[in-house]
Amino acid sequence: MNHKSEKPLRGKVAIVTGSTRGLGKGMALALAEAGANIVVTGRTEEALHQVSQEIREKKVESLPVKLDVKDPSSIKEMVKKVVEKFSRIDILVNNAGTIVRKPALDVTLDEWETVVNTILRGAFLCSQEVAKVMIEKKIKGKIINIGSETSKFGIPGIIAYVAARGGIAQLTKGLAVEWAKYNICVNCIAPGYFETAQTKPLFSDKEWVSWVRKRIPMGREGDAMKDLNGTVVFLASDASDYITGQIIFVDGGLSASLF
């Protein structure tokens, strides 16, 4: 097996937003394992440096950058730092997210804006700044948005999250169509149920866990450290060069089942 097939992302530079824990960390480590240099972003200094160190142990470079995707100036500064260090950006994974769990009638404007601005506006602004670099440098770019089951289905009690993830699906399609002429592929991974810091309150309820597992054809929830790895590396690699504007559900068959 040649080196290229062993490390399909060797020499590429990937930004993963919200990559200090959960799904973001898992995907950052997977991209590093495939040979990419990783820009780790988040809001906690200690976690940033800890994950960056884990990534460097995979014999690639890592740049930890503090980032608040709700702040346009923070996004611009992050992209500037990445270009200063690596001179290029090949891959962007828009993973940063948050959630508010309460009835729609009780959601405040601040809560709505926090969720929507983190997930949807943040993904757009990061994509916009990164695409400028890709276009200027004529880079064959890969932008991977993170959606969810709620990119397609309604779930009660998380209305701002549902709206934002639905928006991510359309953002993916719109940018894919508009940026195809620049050789930038834009796709979306829609994970099913994974146990993370965000979903921990749900997974602490044994009855709920049992109910969810019965609904998932594969009979289990996803593993944040392995079950998105193949999909994110595939979409970041040359193997997916003719795929754009697509939403790939990684959910053990949940979205394919009525029961």
C-alpha cells in the first residue's frame, strides 16, 4: 500500500470548529490520523492545548485557536492565524453547536439567538471566510457541515436547535451550488444519537436510552470517537471530489425507519 492511500489527507490543513470535545474532537482526531494538520478551535484554553497535544502525537501539526463562532471578528482572526501558519486551508468542518431544551413557548429571544447564531450563522460566517482563502489560492476545498436528525425531522423541546440544523441542510445545498465553480465541495454529515456533553441529560435516563435503542435498527447509539470517522475522512478526501450538496445520515439506520 502506498503512502497516499495510507494517509489520504497527508499535508492538508483542516479546521474543525468546536473540536475540544465530543463529535468535534473525534472528527479532528480522525482527520489527523488520515494525515491532515489540524486547527483545533474552542473557547477553553486548557482543552484546546490538550487536544492539540493528542493530535501532535499522530505525527501531524496542530494549531490551537480560541474561537467564538458567534463573533465575526473572532472568526476572521482565526482564519488569519491559520493562513499565517500554514498558508492554506483545505478542509473546514463546521461542528460548533449548542442547545436549549425547553418548550417552544418558553424560549427567550436570547436563547434563540445563541443557538441559531452558534450553529447556523457561525457555520455560514466560517464558510465565507474560509472560502475566500480557498478561492484566492485556487485550492480544491472541502467544507463539511454538521447537521443532525433534526435537519430532516421535527423533535419537540428543542425548537431553536431544530430550526438551526434544518438551516444547515439548506446552507449546505445553497453553498454547494454556488461554489461548485470554484471546485469547493460542500456536504453535510447528519449524526443520529451519540452520547456527548450536549446529550448527556438524555442518556442519564435509562428508560429513554432503552426506547431510543429499540428505534435504531442497529440497536445502539453512535460512538463519538469512531462512528463519524470514515464519513468525515471520505468527504475531506479526493475520493469525494464529485459529491457536493449532499446530506449523509450517520445514524444506524434511524432515519430510514418508520418504527
